[in-house]
Amino acid sequence: MGPAWERALIVGASSGIGEALARQLAREGCQVALVARRAEELERIAGEINAGAQKSLARFYVHDVREYACTPALFQQIARDLGGLDLVIYSAGVMPRLAEDEYNFEKDRLTVEVNLLGAIAWLNEAAQRFARAGGGSIIGISSVAGDRGRRSFPVYAATKSGLNTYLEALRNRVGRFGVSVVTVKPGPVDTPMTRGLEGLPLMISAERAARAILRAARRRAHTVYVPGIWRVIMFVIRHIPSFLFQRQNVIR
């Protein structure tokens, strides 16, 4: 049996996988701190969690992950408010739509700032705290898109690839102190990010993804594909020769 977390911080908790993780953890009796930009959504989710639990389990904090200078102080405030932390999840992410021949630096910069730099800002704080404490769990929500450069979303794929490497390095740095770092690579999940995209295979719900993610984190897995079939699919895709892969648009 893996850890029964008592105090969790979830960045990117106002929708999608982050929201589903918050709800699942709260159902297990864990206190959850919800961080995201949208105050109304956070207030709604925290209210529903607390009403369902009939006690105060959820707090929310309005924050744009691009405000990097604010991250250390907010992290410490949340740890104080919850009376500690034993789980930190980075689930914030964006994937702006791009036309086939579109090169848009503003969209690219937003993607890097949210998907990669925001993760580094928050998870650096978690790594330092947990290393000093001699334990704790970190979960980073990446994507199967990080396993190969796709023509549809070049910078999105690049940020997820960068996140994978960062999380591996973080695991190597703090794992010796008893800290678990889990890299999660979901395939398509039914969230606001994916709605409107056509041809996405093996779509699953955010709730199913959340259950699989927490099971893997309790096993102290290093890298988990969600659902598991994507491990096989991406093994094949990674080994498609470049001259063939270039002609396809595999996994939008």
C-alpha cells in the first residue's frame, strides 16, 4: 500500500486532470490546496469539495504560473496554511491552436512559460522542501506528445519533452532523500484543452486519468503512461524512422 497523503498542493486545479485529482484526493480525506488563475472556478470546486466532505478540506489560491517571482512566497504560505505538505502536483498546461502553416511566437512563448517554466518554478520549491524533510511525492503531468516532435504542435511537444527531462533530473537529485518524482504521460484526455480537436484516439475521462495517476504515484513509479496502452503505442512511434514519421501527423 502506498502513501496516504494528508496535504496536497495542486497547480492547475481549475479544470481537467488537476480538478479531477483534487476531487479524488479530497474523497480520500486529503486536504487540498487548489492553485489556478480562474477565481470563480476555484471557488466553485472548493465549495463542492467541502460541501461533499461536510468539512473544510479544500482551499484555493488565485495565481498565474507566469508570475514566477510570486511562487516561493505563495508556496510557503500554502504549506503554512495546510500545516505541511506531502504531495505537490503540477498540472497546469496550455496548448494553443495552430494552423498547419502558422508560426506564432506569442503562442509559443505562452506555451513555454506555462508548461515548462511554471513547472520548474513550483517543483523546485517542492523538491527543496521534500529533500530537507526526507520524503514527499511530486507528480508532473506531461504528455505522450513529449516523446516525439509532431508537426501539429511543435512547441507544445518541446515543452513536454523538456518537462520529462527536468522531472528525471529532479528524481535523480532528490530520490536519494526519499522523495518520489512521478512523470505522467497521458494520451488524449477529455478536458477543455482537447475539446474541439478531431481524430484523437483512445480518449479517456479526466476522472479515469486521475485514478490511474494516483495509483502509479502510490507505487512510486518513475514514468507512467495513462492509460497503459500508450506505453506500447509510443514505443512503436518512437521507433518509426524519421523519413516516414515526417510524412505523417501521428497523435495530434
